[in-house]
Amino acid sequence: MEPATTATDARLLLGTHCPHCPTVLQGLAQLVKEGVLGRLEVVNIEQRPEIAAELGVRSVPWVEIGPFRLEGLRSPAELRQWAERAGSQAGMAEYLRELLGEGRLAEAIDTLRRTPAAMDALLTLLADPDTELQVRIGIGAIMEEFAGQPPLRKVVEKLGQLTRHPDPRLRNDACYYLGLSGDARARPYLQDRLGDADTGVRETASEALEALTAAE
């Protein structure tokens, strides 16, 4: 009988003399046995250093579970949690929150390049008024990195919906990112904000419209 869902796969990079690698290996192997993971690839980087170089891995243990890349010692409970999160937008949002909260911006950008659907998860963080300041700063840096590019253009309509959010901070951010999109579909949303009750939102919407015009 076929399972209802297909379990995600995992890859572990380890070293012969790594003290934490056996713990991570055991935790992942148990998840495979239980069917939480579908397959586990194990690479000893001392024997296959080219794989570590290709992935930019400088220390082990290093784990890839679906779209998630995890460094260092992870408990069996943590590994299970990330395996269960794989394939869900909420899981990706939590992964990006962790990366940005720890200042790992380059890894977050790499995740978005490898997994375009992660931009939707990023908007989940953006739309949450309780998202931490450091994470919001990271979101801004990511949006600027993808200015005018397909990942940002893909979420223009969702950003447009955020321009109507009750929180003026979110309306302001959404207007700014729409200006970065370079997409003409953003124009009606920005024009609607020219009469916003918040002065900052009105100014950002006006500047974003100018940016769109300059990009045309």
C-alpha cells in the first residue's frame, strides 16, 4: 500500500573524527527507520572533499533535510522537527526566521535562490506584526537583493494586499517592496496609498511610484 505522502530525503556530511556526527547520524537513521525520512545519503568529507567544497561546507556535522540546511549538533528532536516541517510554508517561514534572526543573510538568500517558493514564506514573516526587528531588517535586505527579479515579481499581488494592512509599518514596507519589484502591476496598489492616513506610507508610496516609472 502506497503511503499518503512522500517523505522528504536527507543528506549528512560528516567527518571521521567529528565528535558530534555519530549523534546526528543516529538521529537521522532513526527517522528513516520510522519513515519520517525517505532516504538518507551520508558523505564522509574526508573521503569526498569535493562535495563539501561544492556545497561550501566548512564544518561538520552538516545536514540537508529537504530545503533546510542545518549546521552543527542537532538533537534527535530537532532533526525530527525539521523533517516534519519540510514541504510546508510554515516550516520554511520558521527556517527563514532562524536564519535571519541569527544574521545568516547569505544563507537565507541562497535558500530563496534554490527554493523560489520560499518567497511566499518570507511574506508570511513580513505580514506578522510580531516578527522581530532583526528578521524584518533581513527581509528588507532580501527584497533589495531580488529587486526587479522574478522571485519578487511573483509576489506583487500578495504585497499589494499587504498595502491594506491595519498596521502602517506593514503598509509602508509593502509599498517600498512594490517599488523595488519594477512590475507595472504594483502601480494601482501604490496609487491607492497616496491617500493613506499615515504620512510615511503616503511618502513611501509616492517614491515607489517614481521608482516604477524610472524602471519602465
